[in-house]
Amino acid sequence: MAHGGKSLGDGTIAHIQDEIQSFEAEFGGDIVLPGDEKYDEARSVWNGMIDKYPAMIARCSGVADVVASVIFAHKQDLPLAVRGGGHNVAGTAVCESGIVVDLSMMNGVHVDREGRTVRVEGGATLGDVDRETQLFGLATALGAVSETGVAGLTLNGGYGHLSRQYGLAMDNLRSVDVVTADGKVYTASSEKNEDLFWGIRGGGGTLGIVTSFEFDLHDVGPEVYAFFAWFHGDDTTTVMEQYLEWGADAPREAGVLAFTAHVPDLEGFPEDAWGEPALAMLGSYRGDLEDADEVFRPLRESATPIADFSSPMEYVDLQSMLDEDYPDGLRYYWKSIFLTEVTDDIVDIMVRYTESAPSALSTIDLWHLGDAVEEVPQDATAFWHRDKPYMLTFEANWEDPADDDANVAWGRDGIAETRELTVASGSYGNFPGLNEDPVKRRLGNNYEQLVNLKTKYDPENLFGGTGSVTPRSRAD
């Protein structure tokens, strides 16, 4: 069968129809095959640039389905991908001619108020978690777009509004339940299966499928102060100088992401500025709301804002305010690099590449990290680059498939030029481009230890999609 000039992947499994029927009869969830009415919808992911045709999509209803899917993939020698939220920009949630273990039906969230923890299933989104935890004025450190999947975000690190105060998403883990390549289910924590727990935190999905996460909770909200101001591109240098000075002494209850962009053609922005280059800042303050104006005053007064949308708001609204900027089906290419310092050269790159961006929807983001993130030793988890105080990301966002090459080249060229600077190194697993870079660049000095764990838990590389660590061969 063909579809749009591509194989649907059904030829891969044509010779194992009896095995598929047996698998489907014992499966508690929903099996979607090529030719099924739901196939195109089930194979689609957030990034519209990803267009892959799996042989089977196993929409799991529980852990037993995940185990069955892993065993089936192993026995039939099928490529395997894992879908949580489907938001990884590289499209790792789907594979060609293999089996997709889809966790989206497993999205339960249970809050333990007394223990101040939350148990989150592997298919839940940030919005699912925030909705339940904010009922009690609690939150865990996650990302900044509510439709993002918790699993992928956490396994690769997890930066967000609360990072400087409470660390990465993975730093807030107490335990995880993991299905490994042999179909076994492990609970891993700092007291049990410690090596697996070490590798899960920062290693991505290379060691197994995490079916549930137990996070610590913190007092956050329900109301916080959102700082969201836009400045004209001509003021970028002046505002960035103030931003860097502010960040050196900013309270941990505050965090701000600075990004260069083009002023959108939207009500609320002056029409004469539409389409012009700009520097914007999005952040929050979770302390006493009466202090918020003073906290952000140096930034607000660094230049005259084009627009200022700052105000108190519900924490769940802060977490979802960027959702409409990153809709399903838009085309994305995001790439990242860490910085030891923000120099004039970095600011110059942000300005020049914003002006030359093929798409007015694209941004260049400067994440202010440090504090709680860097206080965890680099070898305490598989995540290595926590000592870097900043991260620069090129976010190419566009609509027309005809513009794919230009936008991908823009992102790659920008990161390549940045990488030539002595202040730049590494990469971040949640902004990986299309996983074309060496995995060691992401894992730094923790790479060899993760290879050891990969060899122990997944010696045949079942979880071997792009961006994954490769186990040592038996000959080694």
C-alpha cells in the first residue's frame, strides 16, 4: 500500500499477521495499523515537518500494554519509538516501519498533599499536571508550554519558569517506574536501582520506557506575577546589558527568558512596529506580588517598551500563555548551545540572525539558568551541562514546506557560528535539531557511564532511535 509516495510500513509486518492478531487479542489498549481510519492522525506529531510511517501504533492503556509492546518489538525485530506528548522537535515519538509505543492514553495525575508529591503517568502533559497540583497551590518544576509531554521534557532535563528556584524537572524526581528492553518493570530512585535512576535523569529515553514519574511539589501560586515586555530592536544592546546585570542578583523567585523576534501583527502591539525586529522578555515572580514591580523595574526602565503585558495572573495561565505560539502542525527546527558567558558577540549573533530569519515566526532565545540547577554536581545525574549559566536556542518556526531548507539552514548556521566562540559548548536534548549532532556533545563527561548503563539494560539497542546512546558490542 502506498500513501503520498511513501510506504505506509505495512509491508514490514505483512509476514507476521498471525503474531499481530495474537498480540492484538491480548492488548488492552488500541492497535492502529496502516490503512486504518485513525492511522494518519495517530502517526502525526506536533512538528509538522515530521512525516513518518510506522508499521504499528500501540496505544497503551497501562503498564502491561507497554511491556507487551516491548516484548513484541523485540521478538519481531521491529524499530521502536515511544510517544509521550509527541512534542520532541526531532520527531523521536514516531519511527519508520516500526512500532510506536503510544502512552497518550496513560495520562493520569495523582497528588499526595501530605507527602507533597505528585505521581504522573508517562503520557501526561504539563497542563495535566498543573491542573491537578494547582488545585492545592502546589507545582513541580516543569517547562513553559502546557501541551508539552512531561516524559520527554523530564528525561532530557527540563528547563522552565521554576528552574532557578527548584532546578530542572529531573532534579525534582523522587522515583520512576521503567520498562526495560527485556520487558522487566523496575522502580528506580536514589535508594533503589540507583544506577538506572542516574541514567534516566538526563539520558533521554535510551534506557527504557518510563511509565510513571514521582515528583516533589512546592508552594507556587495559584497567582504569580508575569513579566512580559517587548522592546524595539534598536534598544537590544542597552536592554541586554541591563538584563545581564539584573540576572546576576535576581531573586530565585524570579526568572526571565530574553528572546529576539519580530513584532507580531497583533492587536496590543503598535501597528507601526509590526514586523520590526524586537527584543522581548518573558518571566515570572513567585514571591510577594507587591514586590513584583520593584523586582522587574530595572528591566522595564532599561528602554521604552513597545508593549508591556505584565500583570498578576494564575500560574496555569502563565504556563499556557505560549501554547498558541506553538500550534500542532507548524514546522519546527530548534537547536541549542550552552554559554559560560553572554558576550557582545552573542548579542550580535542574536541581532543579525533575527534580521535575516526566513520566517518572522522564528526567535532566538537566551535562557538564564544557574542557581538551583548548577548546585547539583555534574556527575550526580546523566545531565552534564548544568554548570553553564545560559543557554542559547535558535527556534525556527514556519508554515510552508517549501521553506524547510532555508529555515533549517538558518538554525544550523546560527548555532555553528556560535559554536566557534570560546564561551559556547554542548547541546540540550530537548532542542536537538534533528539529532544530527554527536550524542557525546550533549552528555559531556557523563557519556561513558551512560554507555555502560546502555550496555547493561539495552545491549541489543532496542531503544536505539536517533539521539540515543549506542551500547558497546560484545567484542568490546
